[in-house]
Amino acid sequence: MTALSMRPAPAPAPAPRQPQQSASPQRKTRWTDLVDAVQDAGQYPTRAEAERVTRIVLSALGGHVIGDERVDLARALPEEAAQVIASQIPATRPLTAAEFVDAIALRIDGATPATARWDVSSVLSVLPPLIGDDLVDRILAQLPPGYALLFGRAELTPTA
């Protein structure tokens, strides 16, 4: 994992391989397409590494997204990803974005906070084109501040 700390920030997520309806994304993307997008975004040398990171990050996310947003997220993702999301027990308290990244670092052998942030961003930044902006907005509204950057978005704060 030390090579990951030398990488630049993940590239913007590639466009989905199949068109999605923006109002209500259908499950059209395959698991392999999702893993390929993560491998490209994170510049992982192997598909196996990209798949491992994808499972770890999605399982952690599954514990923090609740209610209709969790159901809609599972519906919008490939079946295998949906199972990873849906199988998680909801977290007892929401983690800040930094705590979320630290929790991922504990799940990945040899990870540091920097490499874990890379891993989280590599997975979450490919989701918006797959699940739609409306669902991303709803998920971000549910999570503590700081997660937008992990999804590849600017963190905007309202002016007083």
C-alpha cells in the first residue's frame, strides 16, 4: 500500500459505460464495470485490489446511509454492490468524514490515513455518475459535513 501514498488525488470518475436515467437510475451497470471504474480512478495495478477496496468502502458506507437513501442506493448499484450495502448494520453514530477514512484505514492492511483517503475517494467518486446527482445530494444531506469531497464534489457552505 505504500505506493498508494505517492499517487495524486483520484482522477474524476469516468463516465458510466451505459447511459443512466438521471431522475431514477436503474441498475444497468455491472459489478465488473463498477470495479473497472474504481480501478481506473484509483490507478490500482490489479482488478483484485480495486475489487477489495470497493467492497471495503461500500460496506462502510452501507452502515452510514439509512432509510430511503440506502434503499435507493442499493437499487441504483449493481446487484453485488447492493448486497454489500444492504448487508450492513446501521452505525450507532454517524462518523465524520475524517473518522470514516480512519475506519477504512483500520480495515486495509498497511493503510495510512492518506492511502485510505485515496481508497475512499477512488470508490465514492465513481458513484455519482452511476446513481445520479439527486441521490448523491440526498446521501450527502444525511452525512456529516466533509463527505462531499470524498464523492468528488466541492464542499460548499452557505453564507450567513
